[in-house]
Amino acid sequence: MTHVRRCVAEFVGTAILLAAIVGSGIMAQRLSQGNTAIALLANSIATGGVLICLILALGPISGAHFNPAVSIADALRRGLSAIECVYYVVAQVIGGIVGVLMAHAMFGLPPVFFSQRVRTGPSQWFAEFVATFGLLLVIWGCVRFRSPFTAFAVAAYIVGAYWFTASTSFANPAVTIARSLSDTFAGIRPIDAPGFIVAQLLGAVAATALFSWLAPISVSQAHDALLPHDGEPRVA
């Protein structure tokens, strides 16, 4: 039952996160009168605000990953077992797709219409590597030093990364897959998604490897990414 609760928390959290990303993108595009900067600002602030709330609300249950890159990095540090990681990733991907369907339903759009928004090329892939590398660095630093502000640090980083990366910081394979199903402000062409996902996973692994050297993390600390959560005892 504990594993079921965790997976449901990951599913629900990722669904609401995607509803926030895509829904705020649709609203921003409709209200900004063609001003892309204002639309991106609204989209990033809404995403960051919702992310803080989701991490604080669901973190004590599942760790509030909502991101396959985070779960895989956690598994590499033995915070999750291989099978737990698979369950998390499946719940996150399905949750992300459901979140897009929710956003479309709220704004009266077709349930699924594949994005035509071009996001590809070396600069975009490198941007996703940097975005995900930085995200995992923030997470591992907060976990390692027991920061009480992890939720705020992660959300603030995402808001900032919307602006300093050329890709507007997807930094999440589940988000990338889900956003390919939405031809809206937040979309990405399905054909462009694999390049983003590869870059994201490489960034997550690189950040985890670097932090393992900079400030080694125990198994019990790795288990607490992002927040300490309900689970079975681990043996160090």
C-alpha cells in the first residue's frame, strides 16, 4: 500500500503540474495580446507557484519528484530501488498526459492535438542539459544540507531557468512527452521530444555524479529527495 500511495502522489502531482504549465500557457497567450515576453513571465510564475504548493503538499508522501530525471538520479544514489523507479516514471508520464488533457478540457480545446512548435538543434539540447543539470544540483544541495527551503529553491530555479535557457527549461522527460500533445504556447513537436529527453537525462546523471564527489550523500539522504517521505527503512 505504501508504494501505491507514493505512485498515486506522483501521478496526481505531475498531472496538476502539467495542467498548470499548459493551462497557464494557454491563458497567458490569450491575454498577452501577442506579447511573448509577458506570456512567458505569466507562464513561469504560475508554474513556480504551483510547484511550491505541490512539493509541500505531496513531498512527505512520495518525495515530490514529478520528474523521471529526478527519480532516475535518486535510483542511481540508491534512494529508490529499480522497481520503485520504474513505478515512479510510469506514474509521472501518465500523470503528465492526464494533466495536458485536463488543461485542454478547461479551455475548451481538443483533448489531444500534437504540437507543431519547433524546439530542436544543438543550442536547445544544450539548454536542456544545463537546465536539468542545474535542477539536480539544487535538489542534491538542498537534500545534502537539509535545507527547509527545498520547495522554494526548486520552484525558484525553475522560474529562473524559464528565462536563462534557450529552451525555456523543460528539464523533465514527463513534461516533455506531455507537452508534445499540446499545440499551444507550451508545446513541443513530438519529433523534437527525444532530443530534449536525452539531454535532460544526461544533465541529471552529470549533476548527480558531480555532487557525489563534491558532497557525498548517504543512502538515507538520497531517499529524502526532494523531501523526507513515507517509506520502508533503507540499509546504508
